[in-house]
Amino acid sequence: MIQLSGICHEIGAAPILHDITADIPRGKMTALIGPNGAGKSTLLRLIGRLEPLQRGSIRVNDLDVAATPTEELAKTMAVLGQQTTIASRLRLSDLVGFGRWPHHRGRPRPLDRAAVASALDTFRLTELADRFLDEVSGGQAQRAFLAMTFAQDTDWLLLDEPLNNLDMAHARQLMSHLSRLVREAQKSVVVVVHEVNYAAAWADHIVALKNGRVVAEGRPDEVLTHRTLSMLYDTPVNVAQHDGRPLVLHHY
């Protein structure tokens, strides 16, 4: 479980998060949703210790994120942020190989190479493994960064808008794969998504943020309602049902 308690965060004089307290369940896919500027990415970065915690506490599997050595955290959670700028003259196979660093510390073993090969295959990148980043499309590069995160083989995956640059087929494939990891490999996933129907179709748990505060959390059918979503996004939102899941109708 990820336990968030009393988290407050400011950038300069601007308050970003206000007293965030929530429990993110282990062995589930949790989606962070909310309008632009709600604080979703900031919260994910704080959990992943990409930014220093200012106030409050974060515990991941009973590890105090602020005090746990980086080497131990890197074997517990893998983080993929939105900013993935890196040297363009890097082969995709080498990029994915970075995900194994916490395990081999610069001395790759056969099992590390096997993990890289498996990640490349999972994201249908094997034929592109020797290509440089500047020789592939934005969607292919995004899949390579995702493959790097999966290759890290951690209990927790923290993904900030991983569907960026992915077409419909690859976005669906990614969410399906995340769901399989949760159900078959006992992984735990926290994902920031803008298109709420991906959360509706695949998430087990949802945390809705607005103006830096948690306004709702729970199962998709509990959070993704007409009343909650209309308040969350300040626009009328209708919700139907499809295959037992909410279907959010917001495009007209």
C-alpha cells in the first residue's frame, strides 16, 4: 500500500497540493484523474521521490520514501515521468537496458539481458532494438521508455500520462498489459490519465484531484458519476454503462 498523509506542496509562493491524505491499494491499478493543474503529476513525482517532500509523509510498502536509500526504492518502484528528454543517439535496446541498472549496477547478467529482450518483445520493439531514438516515431519512443520501466521489474509502477503519443491500438494494448500485470504478476500500478474512459475501462481504484485536493476516491462506479465528474471538470458530463463499467460521455 502507498500511504499518503498530510501532503502539502508549494512551488514558489503557489500552493499546489493541500493536505493530501489517501491510501493507494496494493495489487490494483489506481488512476489519478482531474483537470489540468489539479496536482496529479506533482503528487506522482513526490511519491516517486523525483521531487523532495516538503510536508507530510509517504510510505510505500511500509518504506518511508523520504528516508529510504535510493537503491532500495529503485527495486520497489519504477517511475516514468512526462519529461523523457535523453540523448537522441541512444539505441532503443540500450535505453530499455537502463531499467536493469538497480539490479546489476553496471554488470549485466544473462537474466538482465533476458529481461530487456522480454520488455522489447512485450512492446513490439524487437525489430527496432538497434534503432536510435531519433530514428523512430514519437509513439515508438514512448513505448521504449515504457519498456525501460517494465524492465526494472518492481512491485510498483508509477506512470505519468503514459498514453501520450500512443495511437488507439497501442494505448489499448498498454492498458490491457498493465491490467494483466496487476492480475497475473501481482504488480501495483499508479497511472495519471487525462482521458477518463481509460480509467473507467481498466482501473480498479480512482483518486480524483481538483485544485490540489482529493475530492473523491474509490471504485470507478463510485467516482465516475455524473455529479462527481461534472463538478470535477466544471462542465456537464453524462455517464452510461458498458459491460458493467462506467462509460463517460463528454464529447458532445
